[in-house]
Amino acid sequence: MTEPRAVEAATLDERGRAAVQALSRAIGGIASVLAVEGVLQLIVDRVRELVGARYAALGILADDRRRIERFITSGITVEQRRLLGDPPQGHGLLGLIIKEGRSLRIPDIGDHPESYGFPPNHPPMTTLLGVPVRLKNRTIGNLYLTDKGNGEEFSEDDQHLVELFAAHAGVAIENARLHEAVQYLAVVDERERIGKDLHDGIIQTLYAISLSLEDLPDLITQDVEQATRTVDRAIDTLNAAIADLRQFVVGLRPQDVDQADFFGLLAALVDQVRQNNVVEVELDIPDERIDLPAHTRGELLQIAREALSNIARHAHATTARIIVRRLGDRLHLEVADDGVGFDASPGVPQGHLGLANMRDRAAALGGSFELGSGGPGTTIIVTVPLPDAIDGAAPEEGSTRDIA
């Protein structure tokens, strides 16, 4: 005869698996929706299904973090929305969740002292679960769910699931906002140059973030602490990408390129790839200092970033290696991987924007670009002239090199 405790443990285990599967279905694909309106509606529809709520809403906060700027609903018909009039601004219980900045489970909305009641034509609602949507340490909105389909109150497990979902929702919203910002930039002057910089830098960073989060549903069940660290790293990287994008908007170069040395920038890029668990990267640089103009540093860094992104997306590699050497009056940059390789005999394949970008960047520096892949792995070699080798080149302002 089966022991009652064994039956209970098996039931709980089955519930846990079902919850993880439900969470995986809910978060699946939301990061790939690149229109802000689309991702907001998908988030509120998915979270309602996640815990079996009859109604759900997502309130996006204004810049002052005190009122609701946009209110997206699920479960309420278009006609009901029309009859309700203006969307809520954040009073009553909605305002309480905004003010306290934490999750709340309320068994009866009408009995709560902060309740303002419902406006005319509002459908009746009893139970409430509210969960903040955060990006890093900043609340950007709140999820509101009411009335479970089975008539029960929202449970602690429901709250935990929605909080995990909210972490993904925050990243997806910012990803969509960044994409729309990039689209806007594409129509301004010098759109080709800016688009190339974004593709080789910020967009590749965002793609690396999405790769690092792919295994998160499984990781949640195996190692919650590791899952939390993975989300934290992704959010940190996303915030850095946001800072870079803001600098693009005002016409500045990517963060720190004008101040940092090239080897330091490469080391930071390698650390970022390692932290995102995309591929293991080895960095082989000389002991000597090699001074490069800021423009050259930026272009070479973007080439390395694009090469690593291609490895992560297409190579199925486990390791990559970046080698930098001074060869006479030229700088040699090599990026190689141990992946599946491809037929490179025709040259750069048509439609491969990343490879074309790398070749164009090398040519703009007066250098060369070589692509090799005949067996396992792919190798990219870029050589560019060093400043002393450029006829008539003036020393870079602020350079520490001696002037004869």
C-alpha cells in the first residue's frame, strides 16, 4: 500500500513540473516580439493564462513612477473597455502596489481599506494578485490579475510564478523599446553608418542576452540561485546596451571607446561573452602596449564583437580564440573557433550583413579581411596599418608616445 506522504510528495512534484512547463510556455517567444504594443499585449495575455485568472492587466508607469501611463488588459472585451471610459491612473489598490513596490495578494478587493470601488460598467472582481515588473532596481510597471477561474484565492505558488514571469517581461519590454529606437534611428542622416554600428554592437549584445536566457526554464528547477544570477547578468548587460544606445542617439561613440585602451576593451568584451554563457573565449594579446587611434579601436572592437556573435549563432562551437599581434607596421587581429565551419570558397555569402560589415570596416581602416573555413572551425583575420605606418598621420591628441 502506498504511504500517504509518498503520494503527497509525488503530487507536489507533479505540480512543480506542471508549473515549470506552464512558465516555459508563458515566457516562450515574448522576447522575440519587437513591437512594443505587441509585446505588451502578449505579456498580459500570457500571464492571465499562466495562473488561470479571468482578468489581467499591465500598468506601465510614467517617468515619475507614481502614476499609470498605459493600461493594457486581457479578458475584457473591446465593448467593455469602451464603456469603462478613461483607463485608471493608479488610485486605490493599484496605487498601493505602485507605492509599496512589492507583490500583494488580496482575498477580497471590496473589503480592503485602500479600495476605491469600481467605476460604472466595470465587471465584478473579487480576488487580486499584483506583481511589480522591474528592470534591474527600477519598477517599470505592474501586473494585475483578478479572479481565478476555479473561484479560489491566488496562492503563494501563483505569486512565485508571476514574479518569475515578470522578470522576463521586463527584459522583453526593454528589448522591444530598444528595437523601436533602432528603427527610428534608421531613418535619420547617416543611417547606414549608425545601422552598421548598432548591428555589430548593441544588437549583438541583445542577441547574446537572449541566448543566455534560453535554458532558464530548466535552470529554475535545477538551481534557483544560478537562475537568479543568470537573470541578474542579463539585466546588467541590457542596462549597458541601453547606455550605449543613448549615446548613439546623441551622436556619441560607444561607451568608453574614446578613453580605454584596445586590449582593455577586448578583455571587457570577452568577459561579457563568458558571463552570458554563450561560448568560452580565450584572449591572446602581447605584453607590449600598442597605441591606436580611438576610431581604429572602435572599428576593430566591432569586428571582434561581430565575429563572436557569428560564432555564437552559427558555429555550434565550444571555444573561440582572439589573437592580437604586431607584425611589422601592421596590427594582426585573428578570431577563430572550433565549430562546424562552412564553405567559404565563393567569398562572403550574399545576404550576410555581419561578414560584409567586417570587410567594410577593415577596408575603411586601410586594412584587409580574410575569411577561412575548410574543415572544422572558421578563422577571420584582419590586418590594419599602425599609426606610424600611415603617411602624414599626425600623432593622436593626448597620446603618450614620444614625439621626436
